[in-house]
Amino acid sequence: MKVIIIGGGIGGLAAALQLLKAGLDVHVYEQAPRITEIGAGIQISPNASRLLHRLGLKPAMDAVGVRPLAVHQRRWDDGRTLQRAPVGSEVETTFGAPYYHFHRADLATLLAEALPPERLHLGHKLVDLAQRGERVTAHFENGAHVEADLLVGADGIHSRVRTLVFGPEKPRFTGCVAWRGLVPAERIKHLGIEVASHNWMGPDGHVVHYWVAGGRMMNVVCVVEHGDWTQESWTDRGEVADVLARYEGWHATVRSLIGAFPETFVWALHDRAELPRWSDGRVTLLGDACHPMLPMMAQGAAQSIEDGAALASLLKAMPGAIAGALARYETVRKPRATKLQQASAANRKRFHLPDGPEQQKRDEAIAASGDRSIANIGWLYGHDAANVSQ
Ligand SMILES: Cc1cc2nc3c(=O)[nH]c(=O)nc-3n(C[C@H](O)[C@H](O)[C@H](O)COP(=O)(O)OP(=O)(O)OC[C@H]3O[C@@H](n4cnc5c(N)ncnc54)[C@H](O)[C@@H]3O)c2cc1C
């Protein structure tokens, strides 16, 4: 069975490796001239890291990933930790795989390097596709065209595949804008920040930060409610002074981190409503192409890795029954991805509550049990997406 994947992001590359391991003839077509990721961090929880470990990637992941000890939920003004949920050895022992923090470029590179080079086709921008009987043909801007038994659109939130198959529909602006910065460790040594993920919640905004690149840099993302911004680029430069102004009155650690940004980039966060169907004939979707979500569960990439695992298991188990495998893929994956889209949107509201009765109720609930405690997170971290029945 020949499968072509459109898009060499984390989702497309991970899916290619999983499909290859399942014995399929897989090729990835990426529009960019090389595999790159923006200068930012990414958290990979055990539900995704276990799938990558199975591909033999553990040594490469351990070489560049940081293994956090905990997740702190903190107050914006006094810095109080409401809950410190362990994600170190306790999580690895319980769920059989570790939690990692990566620089995105490190993760993308290790995935791309694991793929045989002849299976990765750079500089191929999909412009059109055609389905005829049980075959699908992809047409690229450079004039190339390729035929396969199955085409997988892993081409992100602006998916061309999605538009071609299900019609045009723009991603919606969520009302949130994010600034990001990567701070060299030596600039913030004096702050003594634990190897953990810290989530500072405050009125109309939150800040998340964690170590990446083997601990050489701190990834910081500052998200605010900002209804009138619409530019969705990961590479628009922002002004550090604007970020500091927006976080006036926040705890000194937050302000010191922002003040240490060598540069900052700003972008508007978009998502999409649940897509009614993911597949049509010999074409299906995965990752942000079918279920983009706000980052407040840190699960977008993890879910794209899970998609690839489920698809690979089903295509392996049901050779010659692609339609059945795709139907099952959607049945097993869509409810979980949709639940995470909704949970991410709900967290946006929870994280941004103004001080008052609702915020006090939230803080008490977090302190009492915590949604990240091992007892409460099994549904997310313990899930094995490759383990799907036909
Ligand atoms: C601030 C922020 C923080 C986040 N943090 C986390 C986190 O901690 N953990 C987590 O799991 N997720 C996180 N996410 C979500 C995560 O970044 C995405 O869900 C994930 O990167 C999606 O991967 P993808 O492969 O589906 O799409 P993309 O990464 O968008 O990749 C799509 C690829 O397709 C290519 N492409 C597009 N169109 C074409 C075409 N026509 N032809 C050929 N190629 C094409 C693109 O060039 C790109 O390489 C975060 C998101 C944001 C915004």
C-alpha cells in the first residue's frame, strides 16, 4: 500500500515513521525547502513519548530533551504555587514513558533524521488532488504529481488538503495573542527556577515557561486576551516593552523572564470548530489539519502523534480495507481530539479569570486535587493510541 503524507511537521513526520514501521510504502511531501521549526518549545507528554520511544527514538530524545520534575500552577501576583504536580519519575513509573520538554527544532530534526532520506520530498507544495476509483493523485506547484492508495493531509491549521476535500473555511481567531521568547540560561541563573513547567494564571492572561535545549534556554510563552488582533504569523517581531507593559503588576519572576528576552515574536492564536468528517474516499487528515486547538492543554502535537499511531495500527490490521480502516480511525480518534479541543478552550477561560469568587473557587479546586495530579491525568497520559481494535 502506498501512502503519501502532505506536510512534514511533527504530525506528518511522526506518522510517516509509524506507517513505515507498520510496513507501508510511505513518502512525505513538504512545501518548505528544509525541515524547520520556529524557535520555541514544545511539551511532549507520555501519551505521545511512548509512541516515539517505540520507533527507537529514545536515545535521540534523551540527548536533546529536558525531563521536567513537575508542573506548577501559580498565582500571577504573589507567585504562590497552588499545585505542584509531579511529572518526573513518578509519571514515568506510572505511565511507562517520560514527560519531555523540547526545543521544537530539536524534535523536528530528530524525527526527520529517523526517516530514510529518499522518503522525504522537500520543496513540494501541494496545490491540487484528484481521486479516481481507488487511487488518489497529488499535484504539486513544482509540476510534479504522485499517485498513491492513500493521501494523508498533515498540512497544519491552514490545510490545503482539508480545503480541497471539504471546502474553504477559515480558521477562527480565538481572541488570544501570544508573545514568545527564548531566554539563554545564563541570563536568568539568579532566579533559580526549578526544572519544571510553570503556569502563572492571572486576569486576562497567563504565562508558561520551561527549560529546553538540554537546559540551555528557557522557553517563555505569554498569552493575553486581545480581541482586536488578527495577524497569525509565528515570525512577526514584537516589542519586549509591550510585553512588560501588558504584565505590569505581575510577579517579579515573570517580569524578570520577560525582561531577559533577547527578542520576542507575537502571533494570534486560531482554532477551528470540530470537523464533521476527517476522511473522504482515499484522503484523510491528521493533526492540526483536522483538530487544531488552543495550546492550554499542551496537546496539539501530542494528538497528531497519536493520530499517526492509530492510523498505522489500523492500516496494518486491515490491509486491503482502506475505507474500513479510515472509518475506524475517525471513530477512535475524533472523540478524544474533540475532547482536547474543548478542554483547551475551557482552560483558556480558567487560566484568565480575574481575581474574585470564581478565581478563588478555581484556586481551591486546584490546591485540593489538581487536574494534573497522577490520579486525575491517567485518561490523558495513560492512553495508548496504537492499541486500537478493528
Ligand atoms: C503557543 C503554542 C504552544 C504549543 N505548545 C504545545 C505543546 O507544548 N505540546 C503539544 O503537543 N502541542 C503544542 N502546541 C500545538 C502544536 O504546535 C501543533 O498542534 C502541532 O505543531 C501541529 O503539528 P502538525 O504537524 O499537525 O502541523 P504543522 O506543525 O503546522 O505542520 C504542517 C506542515 O505542513 C506543511 N504544509 C502546509 N501546507 C502544505 C502544502 N500545501 N504542501 C506541502 N506541505 C505543506 C507546512 O510547511 C508544515 O511543515 C502549541 C501550539 C501553540 C500555538
